[in-house]
Amino acid sequence: MISEDIQAVCGELKKAGVDFEDKKVLITGGAGFLGSWISQAVVEQGALVTCIDNLSSGQESNIEELKDRENFTFIQHDISKPIYLEGDYDLVMHLASRASPFEFDKFPIQILKANTLGIWVALGIAKKHKARFLYTSTSEIYGDPDPKYIPTPESYNGNVNPVGPRSCYDESKRAGEAFVKAYELQHGMDTRIVRIFNTYGPKMRAGDVYGRVVPRFIEQALNGKPITVFGDGTQTRSFTYVRDQVEGILRLAWVEEAMGEVVNIGSNVETKVIELAKIIIQLTNSESEIVFHPLPKDDPRRRCPDITKAKNLLNWRPQVSLEEGLRKTIEWFEAGQ
Ligand code: UDP
């Protein structure tokens, strides 16, 4: 099922003239959920891929099939510590960072390090190798947007609590963006920043401790456990199927005109968390009931990207509906992988 999606991504990219064959690509966080999808797509295209991951939240199982490929190298390393790499790189992609709100109070220092010290190391590698640099930022940098700015354009500067429970992530991602701009300014580097909106799909971690809302609800529904909606469930997210996200990021990494740009990549369909719960119950034929838990502090009320820039600059738009993406994700969890 994953390889079907990878083939679809590669097919779309090929049509668009995006081809990483023979390109030397370094991916930090390459064993994570999104990192491993991106690794697989560019390996499939024939890129020479080096994946760096300290396996703190990334998992070796995510890159199991890639490890035997001769154009894939895995280095277990914490990118917030310096590393010397032989060889050349054309593109460095910095994805390494935990991203689940459940981890913000357990690993805030590691999260801050990955997006400050880690990006510093990654930018240093790109600078040395004169490589293009892509940073995976997040919709979280918008914090809790003023409803006037929904859908949110890249020009919105955000509304973030600098000392709140999510600040280790929000503020370090904002600092990461500043790092990128500083290297671009001072060293004339070719950089790109993607602001990712709630991406889901196969390979996401589940479980009570780590899971984001989609895998949590799916696991709860499949096991007949109560579906834990936080707050009244009217908060929204724009759920983006991983295949669309990978395609958007790789277009951004490739397109010449995108140099120096910051681009939102995410679904433009805003969905209430309560609706998500109901759709998952229906798609899994589950008998689970919905229970309401308190809304975590600073949980953003709404999140929806303005994707005009991605459409115009990258000719990208999301293609997989929420229902289709959830069906695939449910199938993957059902298969117990
Ligand atoms: N959420 C929920 N129940 C859960 C887990 C999350 O209602 O068991 C809500 C959470 O409060 C947020 C949304 O789902 O409003 C998305 O949460 P997620 O952890 O996926 O990431 P976020 O978008 O908040 O970074």
C-alpha cells in the first residue's frame, strides 16, 4: 500500500519534471514518519540518499526496506551534535524533530535542540557542500491564529505563547526559520521553508503516549476503546494525507523559482476534531463511544492554510480526500504494521 502511494508520488513528480535521480540528498530525521516517506520517494527516483536519525522518535522499522538499497545509507546520529560527512550533497533536508504535543512536556529540551542546534549543524553541512537547504517548519508557528487570518497565508506572523506548554516546539520552529534566513542572508545559500499542516498516514506512531489525533482515534476505534475528544471537539485541523505532503515538499525542494520561499503545504479542507472522530468510527464500523476530555492549554482553535502560493509556485494541490486517506491509514493499522 505504501509502495502504491510512492509510485503515485513519483509518477506525479515525473510529470512535473521533478527528478532527483543521481542527486545526493541528506535527510535528517529520515527514519521518522514523514522523513521515511520522503527517503523512500527519492530513493525510488534514484537519488543517493543519506539518512541521519538518532532513532529517538524515528524508528528503524520505517526504513527497513530501504536499508538494502544500494543508494541508501543510514547513519545513527543526533543531529544536534556536530558530524563530519565525506562526499558531496546537492540537497540537505532538515526534518529531525519530535512533533507530537504529547512529547512537548517530556522532551522539550530535545525538541528545542533539534530545531536550533540541529538546524545549525544541518545548515553547516549544506553550506560546506554548497547544497540547497529545505527546512520542514510547521503550521504551529502561526500559534492560535486570529480568525481573520483563516485560511492562513504565509504572510501571517502568528500568535504564539512564548512560555506556554507548546513553546518548545512553536518557538524552536520559529527560531529554525530565522536560522534558515540568516544563512541565506549571510552566506547566499539557496533555501526553502515548508510549513506543514497536520499530516497523517501509514507509519505514524500510535499509542497513548506518542500518537497524534489520527492514529489515536484509529487505534481506539479498532480496539473498541472510547474515542478521546479533547474539549468539545469544535477545534479544527486541516488533515493532509502523507502522499500529498511528500509531493508538495519535493516540488518545493526542486522548483528553481521557489528559492528563498516559505510555503504552506496542507489540505485546504478544515475539519472539526469531533467530525474526524465520527468519520473514523464510521469507516472502522466501530462501536466505540466518544468521550470528552479537557482541552489542553493553548491547543489552537483553528488551523487551515491558504495554499494559493503552493498552487501558483509549485503547481501543487492536495489530491487525496480525507475519507480516502483515512481508509488507507486504517487499512495499514488493521494490518498491524
Ligand atoms: N486531540 C483530541 N483527542 C486526542 C488527541 C488529540 O481531541 O486523543 C485533539 C487535540 O487537542 C488537537 C487535535 O486533536 O485539537 C490535533 O491534535 P494532534 O495531537 O494531532 O496535533 P496538533 O494539531 O494539536 O499539533
